[in-house]
Amino acid sequence: MLNQFKAIIQYLLPKQLLTSIFGWLAKKRLGKVTTWLIIGFSKLYKINLDEAKLSNAKDYQTFNDFFARELKDGTRPIDDTANVVVMPADGVLSQFGSIQANQLLQAKGHFYSLESLLACHPDMIKFFTNGSYATTYLSPKNYHRFHMPCDGILREMIYVPGSLFSVSQATTQGIPNIFARNERVICLFETEFGPMAQILVGATIVGSIEVQWEGVITPPRDGIMKRWTYAGEVKLTKGQDMGCFKLGSTVITLFASNTIEFSSDLKIGNTTRVGRKLAERI
């Protein structure tokens, strides 16, 4: 009942307006106000700033700088074992497993289709039908940068406009097809494991999605699908920083059929950490 109530609230909220206002405020240099906000936010969500390269709240000029903070070298060691795929983000493993034909599990009782998630891109649908997926949810308390699960060469990126529903546990259980309804950035890589996609899902108050090779992808939010293609000039290594959310959201990682096997100790609800083992080659 509570989750249903939260879902109803999501439908009623002016999500685009709230996100625009928050995004505007988060990039303002407000001096001591910014510092107080960061200190309060860190206490509320129990954020360990000692892990960050800038460990003093006063060192951040804007709230966005704090959201996009980098960690000290070595804070997230990368499993460099051959044939191992690593976790792309700090957060919670909300779902993982096999894509049944073209269906992915969102939450108990809720499935969504590969076609809707991938904006009906015919080649990508073919690549990942009967493949594997892992959904990592980043809450406001988490480190907000996302990383490569394996070495890869970027081949294509697509921005898909959409809504900005919250992607918390309550709303994923209460709002059908939420990941395919929200705005998202789809990054397709060629890897030693075959095709791999990282899908960066927007959400309420996520003021921005940014990637290393193109900068800020959203905003602006003009409702137009955009596509970039690459000829091998963007190469990323396992564990490398891909970009960031300006507040938490969700990363969905896709692999083709019969290429990886998830670690036997993984469970839904597990805490994830960048660089830890997620899966290995079959």
C-alpha cells in the first residue's frame, strides 16, 4: 500500500520542473551556503568524505562538484583477474540474471522489454536477446560516478528522452516499465566478451548525466533522440571512469548470450562497489 501511494505521488509530481530547479541550484556557487548544504547532506546520508580526493566540504565550489566527486587513488581497487567483469558503480544490485527472450525483470511482478529499453534499435536488440543483465541502483548516499566493467571500444551512444520518475525501490515496485520510460543514455561497446551496453538511466532531481568523451549529455532536455557513432577513437579500460550522475540513479549493464556467468555469491540487494567481481567469462 505504501509503495502504491509513493507511485501515485510520482505521477503527480512536476518532475521536469523539480529537476530543472534542482539542477540550476546545484551548479550555483553559493559560498558558505554550499558548504553547509554539503555538510548537512553528508551527515544525513552518512557519506564518508574521507574517501574523496577533496575531503573537506569547503573545497567544493558547487553542489554538483560534490556530487561528481572523485575518490582517492586505490579507494576502489579493480579486480584485474583475466576474464573477470567488475561492478560498474557503488550502490545496490537491484536485479540481475538472464534476459528471457527479450524480457528483463524490473521488480517482483514487473517485467519490461529489451525493445523498449533500447528504443527499438534493431542491432542492439539482436545482440542482447537471451543475454545477461545487471541493474545497479545508486542512491543519494552513494559515490555518483560509474565505471567500465571490462575493456571496451565505444561504437555508439544514444540519448533517449523520457520521463524522470524516481528509480528508488518503492517506485520500481510500483511503476511499470520505469527504466524504459525514463530518459537514458545507451552506450554500446565492443569488448573481448562480445557486445556490451551500459545504460545510464535518469531520474527525478538527477540534474545531469555526463560522460568522459562528450561531456554533459543532459540537460538540455529538448525531447529529441540523439545518436553518436564512433570509429574506434574512444577506448576505455576495465575500471576506468566513464562519467557521472549529478545525484544517484541507475546503471543497467547488458551482455550477449552465453558470454558471462554471474558470480555464485551474488544476491539481489547486495551492496556493490566499483571494481569488485561481478561475473566472469563462460
